[in-house]
Amino acid sequence: MDRTEMFNKVAEIASDVLGIDIDEITEETTFDDLDADSLDRLQLVTAIEDEFDIEMDEERLLTIASVSDALDAIEAAQ
């Protein structure tokens, strides 16, 4: 799966979890931009891990602040 396909999946997940329009999400979008609180972020990460069948370590989880960070974490975990 290439980065564009991963982005599309992550954008779908963020849209579903946060109840926002998928068109508002770009690779540069931060979770602060999306008004995601800590529970929202946990739900996002859990959904991403499930979707991509990966597990991110705690150190990596703490560095995820944007869609781009999430994509980097997915690539590193695969």
C-alpha cells in the first residue's frame, strides 16, 4: 500500500471517529486542527492500528500530532 492509499484510509478513519468532513483533512492537518482531545486521539490510534493490523509502541504514540505523523508511524510499524 502506498502513502496515498494509507492517507485515504487514515482520512476516512479520522472523518468517522471525529465526525468531520473528509475534505477538511490533508496530510498536514494536525489533530489540534481537528479539535481532537486525548480520548479522540486514542480512538484514532486504536482504529488505525486495527485497520493496518499494526501495533505502535508507546514512544511512537506520543509523537503522533498530525496525519503525516500517523502515516510515518504506520510506515515504521509495517
